[in-house]
Amino acid sequence: MLDALEVFTTVVVGLMVGVEFSVAFVINRILDALPGDSGQLGRAHGGRMLGAVMPVWYIGSLVLVGVWAVVERHQSGTGLVVTAGALLAVSVIMSILLLVPINNRGRTWTPDNRPADWEQQMGRWDRLHYVRVAVVVAAFTFLVAALV
């Protein structure tokens, strides 16, 4: 049972890391290269779609890591799991305080109502997202290390 929790948690977090990595280094680069308003419209749609899913994924991942840490608190490797949980908590706090407000604005924008500085706001979101990706990659790395 505990092995299943460890594997399930690691897979859930790993898939989340993959999605976030893809957004940072693939999807947004593709959207930025599209002509005209297509990229901005794509970002708005992505903000709506992922904005609905990612909070559940982030919180769910944090809860799973917390359960793992509590259930196996006397096992070797628990410090790695706790560190992963702390990093995931940082990513959640960072998301709520820094990224979500930008995303909530951007997902409503159209070519007719977007602000003049929309590109700068998306650039700031991208830079903050790179940091968040680094944090969740580190968390995932600690989880994998805890498995071995």
C-alpha cells in the first residue's frame, strides 16, 4: 500500500512538472511565434483551461506529499519527502500571490480589451513561471530521490 502511495504521488507530481515545463519551454514559445493576435488569444484560452485544472493539481500534489510524509515519518528518506512538500508549498504560495493574479487578468483579454502593457505582463508571468518550474522540478527530484 505504501509503495502504491509513493509511486502514485511521484507520477502525479511528475506529470504536473511535465505540463508546467511544456508550457514554459514549448507551448508559450509556439504561441509567441503565431502571427497577429493568435498568440494572445491562445494564451488567454490556455489561461482559462489550465487555470481551472492546475490549482487542483498543485493542491492535490501537496496533499499527497503530505500524506506520504506523515505515513512514512519514521522511514529513511522522509526528510527528502518533507523537503519536496516544502518546495511544493512554496510553488502554491508563489502561484497564488504572483502568477494567478496575472493569469486571471490575461485569460479575459481579447484584442479589443487588452491593456497596452499586456506583453510586459505576459513576460513577467513567463519569468515567474520559469522560477516556479525550477521549484517544482526540484520538488520532483527530491521525491524521486526518496524512492531510492
